[in-house]
Amino acid sequence: MSTPPPTVRVLLADDEEMIRHGVRMILQHADGIEVVGEAVDGAEAVALAAELRPHVALVDIRMPVQDGLATVAPLRALDPAPQVVMLTTFGDEENVTRALRSGASGFLLKDEGPEELIRAVRAAASGDAVLSPGVTGTVIKHMLQGGPPVEDEAAALGRRLASLTDREREVLALLGEGLPNLLIADRLGIGIGTVKTHVGAILDKTGTDSRVQAALLAHQAGLSS
């Protein structure tokens, strides 16, 4: 008999009670997910995370006392550190960019549907980046502000991509679109285990540390629009 996967422990941090209530109602009916705590600001979120040891923290960017941007680093400094997913709205791409650079695992629009929310929590818990496809391109552009790479940078970029296979380039392009492993597998008609293998090879060959960095690389290389 196979051992069931461990329950994903989730901490919610949002100053709006209705948002917390809605997210909690969705997650508590999902198999294998448990909401272990709720915070109304970033400082409380860090304190609760240290006590409750969640696997995933869903953190609103805009909160009083201590906002989400100031909360990412303290959460990631905990041992064990939760994966941090920012809850955001359209028009907040600059702050999302700052959060990703601070160590957040990704971002999720507050008006995403229940299935997307559940998928995002499970993806974050497994180490997958969470990038809402609807705003991924805009966020990437914010992170790439400053124009195209100069000649030396372009040559270095080419060297980083040179060892990728054609299939790995296809996977990298889809990472740039913000797709999770499951959707990449569906798009390419391959198994999810194969996708994970390709993603690992891409990170290793290109010297990137995360799927977010790989997504940036895909846009820098013109593989994703």
C-alpha cells in the first residue's frame, strides 16, 4: 500500500476578512490541504509561521503594519521556510516584481477561480513556481526593464542556451509563459515526470536557481513573448 502524501499546511495573511474567509472555504474542502492559521498583517504572519511551520504562506501584498513586500524575506529566513505566494491584483506588477526578487515563489491573482487557487497551493508546496499566466508577461517585462541585452550580454545568453536540446527549449518557452508542469505536459504531450526532468536539466545547464529565473531567461532569449 502506497503512503499518502503529507497534508499541505497553509498560512493565510490578508487584512481583509472576506478574502481570508473565501480562501479558507476553498482550501478546507480540497483534499490534502489544511489552513493552519490566519494573519492580518505581515508581522503576525511571520510570528505564526515560526510557530505553526506551514508549507505555504499565501500573503497579500498590501497590508497595514507590515505589508507583504516586507514579509517575504523574514518568512524565507525561517527554518523550515515556507514557500511564499503573493496574492495580488491587476496593476500591481511592480510590487510583484519586488516580491519575486525578495524570494517569493510566485504570485496569484485574487480573482482566480477555486481550481487555480488549489493548484497554486499544491504547486508551491512541491517547489513549483506559481505564476498567474494572465499577468506573467507584464511582470517579466518589469523585471527586464532597461532594454535588450548589449552585445556581450547577448553572447553570454547564447552560451547559456547552447547546450539545451530542442525539447528543453520548448519547455523553457512554456516556463516563460508561466505554465506549471501539468500544463506543460499537456501542451507537449509528454509525462509530467519527463517535464520535471527537463526543468531540472534547464536549471542546471543555464545556471538558473528557480523557475522564475528560467522564465526571465526565456523572455531575454526571445523564446516567450
